[in-house]
Amino acid sequence: MPEQQKGFLALIFSKKMLLTFLLGFSSGLPLQLTGATLKFWLSEANVDITTIGYFGWVGMAYSLKFIWAPFADRYAFFGMGRRRSWMLLSQFAIAAGLLFIGTLNPTESLSIIAAVSVWIAFFSATQDIAFDAFRREYLDENELGLGSSMNMYGYRIGMLISSGVALGMADYMSWTHVYWIMALLMGVGVVTTFISKEKDTSDHKLRTLRESVIEPFKEFIQRHGAVLILLFVFFFKLGDALSGSMLSPFYKEMGYQKTDIALIAKTFGLISSLVGLFIGGVTIYKIGILRSLWIFGILQALSTASFALITYTGPEQWALAFAVIFEDVTAGMGSSAFIAYLASITNKNYTATQFAVLSSIATLGRNFFSGFSGVMVKEFGWEWFFYSCALIALPGLGLLYWVQREHSKSQSASSN
């Protein structure tokens, strides 16, 4: 077996990748519980589709997390490091929120459900701040691509448990018990955080909160082409994320049963996502991040448009399977390369804040515009909703051309 292949396999099964996987699970678990799963629960309770669309704004916490990210770069508590202390606090807060939301009824306490959802999303975003920084500092440069894939493996499994498995469970038990079980599963993250060892690679300590706030932004914005980089980050996964925000109501309106959704859209979707993440990790390892982004970005746009097929066929299982598998494979590939790219352009002195800014911008379109997704569906219909989401990928691909060109220039300059 070639030495490079041996090294690749050893890296896959290393302790580093196991911890990255488990923390990814903890990071992915809460997302659907205030997103697709919650929307399905609301839809089942006959909440208006426009109101369900507005619940997409709950996820704005993921786009605003850069506001409080400097605290994670500056402070630590519980006698732990900066990253592990914030992860632990967030995990307990998320579990508490899930326990509480499970006691509520959408027809009687919709506003309280919205408030608790914001609480969960806030601490879920805070957990992501700390974990993204932990992963960037914990992994070496050549491990970022595979580490992103392992993170997304855990993340996707967490999403499967809190979406497909949760929907299947809801056929046999109350939503109260579903949410309580999800709260207990946050214990996976708690245990993993306790056994992890934090690696602080910053060149200097941030002495004041002011320094923690100003320096990360100053360092990034002074880079050549910083604004265009931020625009690329905003647009690259916007269409894919926007279409994904309305898939649960789409499946229900098309006439699919919960068992179909749980089996095909969630379980088969997970398997295809894992395949996509593996392909993504291997491809990044072989040809690099930027060239991978080209391939994955084009496939991602095509897969978004494929959901329009279901509007012609009706609730056929094969049509759902085709669209879901195509979308999840390409989304897994795109996510692994995109997250690796975000990590690669952060400065390790300000990891938490810069990664939070970049990932906030990446999710801003999804979390803000998804609030209007219900209105878009009413105006355009499901078919043109998905076509429109596919076309939104074009600006991101145009900006990727510029990003790759500037990267080539900088490499040529550094080699001379």
C-alpha cells in the first residue's frame, strides 16, 4: 500500500478525527429542532405556512454570532480553556431549552415556542463558535479538509437524529417525549468536551475585550480583496440553503407521509450525505480546496433544481429518492470543501471571531431570506421556487473564479 494511502487511512481513524466527529454530532443536533422538525410540528398543528416561514428567522442567531464571538476569544471559565468552557456552557443551555420546549403546545403557546427556539439557537450558535475555533486550532493545516468532512459526518448524523429519527418517533410518542430524548442526547457533546484536550496556538494573548473585538476585524479587512471574499462566502451556498429551509412543508404539501420522509428524505439522505462528505474529503485531499469548490458548486446548483421534478410526478417515492440523494451527495461534497475553505483563511490569533464572522455571513442569506421563503412559495409556486434557488448559485461561482485567480497570484508571488 502506498505511503500516502497509509497516512490517509491512519488520519481517518485517528483520535483527532473521532473527537471532531463527536463534537460535530453535538453541533448538528439542535439545528433541526428549531428548524425543519419544529416546522413539521407546526405544520401538523395547522399553523399557517407564512407563519412557519417566519420561524426561519429563529436561525438568525447563526448569522449574528460574530457579535458575541469576541467573548469566546477573550474569556474562559469553569477552570477550562477558552473553547471547552464555552462549549460546555452552551451544551447545558441547549439541553435545558429542549426540555422546556417539549412541554409546550403550538396551538396555545406559539410565541413562547418562538422565544425558547431563539434561546436554543443562540446557544447552538455559541457552541458552534467555540467548536469551530477548537477544530481550527486542534487540526493541522493538512488535516483541515478531512477534519471538515468528519465534522460534517457527525453534524449530519446529529441532524438525522433530530429530524428523520425524531419524525419517526413522533408517530409513536408525543412531541414532548421526542424533545426530551433529544435533550438527553446533548450529553454526547458534554462527555466529549470533558475528555478533549484544548490546544492553544495563538501567538499572543488578547489582553482586553476591546482588543478581542477590533483586532480580528482589522486584520481581515486589511487583506487584499477582503470584500469580494466575503461576498463569495455569502453567495456560495445561499441557493442550496434557501431551498433546504422549506423542504419539510414541501414534502407534506406534495402528499408524502411521515414514514416516507423519515425513510427516504432523512435516512437515505443521511447515507447519501455521508457518501458526499467522503467523496468531498478525498477530492480535497487530492486536488485541493478551490478546485473542489468549482466541481461541487456546479453540482450543488443542479441538485437544488432537481426538487422541481416532484411537482410534476406528485408523491412518487422514486422522485423523492432521486432528488434527495442527488441533493445530499452534492451538499455533502460542497459543505466539506466550503468549511475547509473558511478554516483555511482564518488567522489563528483570532480563530473564534474570524470563523464566526465568516460562517455568520455564510448563513446570513439562509437565515434572513428564509423568513420570506413562504411568501416566495405562494408567489412563484414550488416549481419556480426551486429553479430560482438554483439560479442564485451563479454569483457565487463568478466570485469563485476571482478567488481562485487571486489565490494563484499570491502563490506565484510567494514562490518568487
